[in-house]
Amino acid sequence: MMGQLTMLRAFVAAADRRSFNKAAASLGGTTGSICEAISKLGASLDACCIERRDPSR
């Protein structure tokens, strides 16, 4: 089970860096683990935490 602090750290890292890849590198994890943590955070809050956009926009 993933802790709330872990989920929050992943969210803050991704939001600060505007990148799941960069967040993963800074936290020593994988892009998949960042995505999973943010997804679980959103589910626990019953909200969308990060809206993904097309990077070419």
C-alpha cells in the first residue's frame, strides 16, 4: 500500500517539474510509479490531480 506522503511527494515533484519523467528522476523512481502515485492520490481525493495536455500546444 502506498502512503499518502509518497503520493503527495510524487504530485508535488511532477507539478513543480511539469514532467513525470523529471519527477521520477528527482525522486529516484520510475515514470510509472509517479503516474501510479498521482492516480491513487486522485482516487483517494475523488478528484483529478493533474490534467495532461498535448506537449506540442
